[in-house]
Amino acid sequence: MKQTALITGGNRGIGQQVARVLAVDGWDVLIAGRDRAKAESAAARLRSDTGGRLKGVELDVTSDASVATAVQKLRDGAIRIDALVNNAGVFGRQTPELTIQTNLMGPLRVTLGMLPLLRDGATITNVTSGLGELANLDAAHRALLSDPALTREALIDAVRRMLRDHEDWGTDAYGVSKAALNALTRIIARDTVSRAPWAVELADRNIRINATCPGWVRTEMGGRNAPRSVEEGAASVLFGVTTSETGGVFRDGRRIEP
């Protein structure tokens, strides 16, 4: 039985390279993008390059309605997912609200939406960044995000409060979004292992979740002066697709401090 991966932001950069590698390895690949034409164009280009099975899917990670529509279309097509890669992200000249909505709430929104379509033993990979390391935050917010008792609801409330009150966490909204994504990854994995009520389904189905850092990569987002190639960055992300680990933050297959 062929395995299927869904990659958000898969029409360019690291996401596109992840899609390319998986297609070459025989996976069916769904390239999800907020612009349907770009997603379909990337899928067509990679089909030509790899001879693989790829399809574009319209999905805006900042929109509940868009995620729900995508889920329904995949369900109607009897598609099940073996690997979800939450790769879509923004950096640079974006509002703090859009940055948080895309980089933090987007992976949460897509993960929760796609849960019914995930196969038993599926993996969820959240693409993070070294700029989200806890060391970049002030002491109070390092303590908050590293608290082993932190709940998903408390984490989201804290980030929303930051936006509302323009709180200074010691770094910019991008750094906050990735630090919070790392924390969210650990919380979901912890709740799965402890069989918290909302995560019992994940535990019963052996669904694993990790965050992977591609490093600073030469993409449109990373810029031409970045030290790592797209291939290197994608390889780091791909570790999360097949690993038996859960709840960790990884770079190049090695667990790193969040």
C-alpha cells in the first residue's frame, strides 16, 4: 500500500524539496498551498521531474474554513495520510498577527483538522527554526514555555495576550511563533503519552509528533547568503516523517535543546 504525505507550503523551497524526495521514494504527495494554481503547478512540475504521484491541494493554514474544506475534499476522495508536514510559514515583513496565525496556529489548525484522516502510526512534523530556541526569550517566557505542566490552552492564551498587549518576550513575533510551536509539539506528545482526554485517540493510534529544524537555508525566505542548501534543510525535515521518536525537537536527526 502506497503511503501518502501532505505538505503545507509544499509549492516552493524546503517544502517542495521534501515533496520531491518523497515522490522519488514512491510516496503519494499532496502539495498544499493557499494559492491553488501554485500548488497545482508545483505538483505538475514535480510529476514531470520525478515520475511520481503528486497532487495540488488548496489550503490556507490561517483559515478554519479553508482547512475544513480541504479535509472534506480529501475525505470525499477516500484519502488517508501517513505523514503530515506542517511546513508553511512566514518570516520578515509580516504583521505579528499573521506570523502567529501562520507559524503557530496554522500547524495546530491543520493538525486538529487532519486527525480523522491520519492513518494509525502516522507522523506529524512541525517545521521549526533555530530562532525559536528558548535561549532567545526572556527569563519569564523561557520559564513559561519550558513548564512541564503547561497546557495547550494556556500556551495559546499566553501568545494571544502577547499580541493583544504588545508584550515583549525578548524576541520578535517570528521567534515567539517558533518557540511556541516547539512547546506545542512537546505538549501534544506529552498529552498523548499520558493519555490526556483530548489525546487518547492519538495514543490509541500510535501517532507521533516532532519538530524539525532545517537550519538557515538558501530559499526565497532564507536568502542567498544562508549557509545550508535546500537539500540539506529538507533532509533535516524528512527525519520527522519516518522517525519512531515523539515529542522532540531535532536538527539533522539529532535531538536539540528547544
